[in-house]
Amino acid sequence: MSINRREFLKKIYNAMVVAGISSFISFDDLLAFDSGKYKKPNIVWLLGSSCSGCSTSLLTIDDIPFHELLLNIANVVLHPTISAATGDDVVHIMNTVINDMKEDYIFVLEGSVPTAMPHSCLFAGKPIMQWIEPLMANASAVVAAGTCAAFGGVTTMEAMVTGCKSASGFLEENNINKPLINLPNCPLKPEHMLYTLAHLARLNKAPECDSEYRPLRFYANTVHERCIYYSSFQEKTFAKQIGDNGCLFKLGCQGPITKNDCLINGSNGNTNTCIRAGHPCIGCAGEQFPRQIMMHSYDDTRSIRKFKFKG
């Protein structure tokens, strides 16, 4: 059954409501973006050292495709996965952005920047860092998409030789002072990105963030604080193996040291989370992800018992 443009925009807006955007964008605002009354910000998105998992997560969002949601509030100038441009056209777009669009776009970095081994990540025949540096310097804001971009993640694990830097690390190393918004998760949650870009589009400023540049709407609380097993923790009822009822802390759960909204906004359209599935939180949005040691045994001597709690 065919629907008209207004009905389609209502579907778009319903998806935005789920992402929490209705607190600062009304349906009339969405109509204003659609009619050209409001200027849509330009988005330039690049992938550094990454697995493309964050983009894949975005493109598989339920109900309304992410690009349909995004294109109603922003202009995607370039995204390596969804843009139609290839070859010399991409180089032309990149050079145009760098030379002619200063302060007129939001730069999104997915993955990290390999500074010690530049040739490990090439884009249009040049090390990716040679594109990222001027793009960051000329952007109105920088958004780090996913844990690798926000904190280094998998790309900075022990024994890695590429010298990967997070967005904040690369900004600092190159003395670039730009508003930064970190959206850690492995993979990125579409709702987090949509909310952040919509906030920048409508209010022309970053959402309120913590000291690690994470939006407080999503990262104000630890997973532990909202855990479905919090009462079990208080009663000191701990699971002894994966699948048991009870607090998963002694199985290596990273919930106490990981800030995220998983227990409110789970993955895949809130289908599930690590903890709801009976597995300890792996801390995928945390500064120390991924852990070097996985602990899945109650009496494992490597347990994180050094973390003490009152009560």
C-alpha cells in the first residue's frame, strides 16, 4: 500500500521518538527540515582502522532504514559504505570538503587512526591520517562512532603495532581544538548516533556530555546501576556459571565499571543485551575494552574481586 510524504514522515518521526529526539525536535521541525526551511548540516564520514561493524549496525536498524532517518535531518556528503560516488569522484568530493567547506560539516570518524603504521589504512591512495587531519581541523564538530574511535578499542589491544589513536588522542596529538562527542559501543548503537546528529542539526550544539565527551543521556549511569540482577547483588546471590540466576559480578561482569544504557536501550532494536541473555557484561562501551582476560568461572583466581562495593 502506497503512502504519501506526510505519512512517511510520521513513520520517520515515530522512530525518532523512540531514539529520544522528540525532546528537542517536533514533527513540525521535521516538516521544516523536509521543506528546506531549516538548513540540514553536512555529514562527512570516514572509516579508519575498523571492521565496518558500526556502519553495519546502523544500516540494519529495524523498521525505518537509518539512511532514511538521517537524510531527513542531514546531508550525507560522503560515507564509504552508502555513498554512490567511487574512484576519482570521491577524491574530488574530499578535496572540495577540505578546501571549500570549512566549518560547514560534521566529521564522523569510525574506527581509529593508525599513526605508527600509516600504510596499514589507505584511502584513495593516501594514508587515512592524511585525510583525517584536515577533515577534523576544518569540521564544526567531530563525532567518534563506536569504541575504536572513542577509546581505541580492539585496535589498541596489547601487541598491536599500528599505533592506533582514538579521535580524542589524534585531536590532541595534532593540536586540533574541536567539539568532540564520543559514542562508544561495539558496535555503535544507531539510536545514539541519530540522537547526537539530530541534536547538532536542530540546536547547533553538542548534547550535554561527561568528562569523556559522552552524552549524559546514554552514559550517565553504569550498567550495574540499572542491572536486572541488582537486587541479587545486594543480597549477595551470585551466579556460579553462565546461565545461572543471580548477579554475574563474580563471573567477570564489567557492568560496575562500564557506563552505558544497555538495560534501557538494548541492541538490535532493544531485542537483547549481554546480561538479559545470561552473560556477563563485556564492557564494550568502556575505556578498557576489550579485556585481556575473560573470566567465566566463579572461582577463577583472576576474578575482578579488587572492585569493592559497599552495602
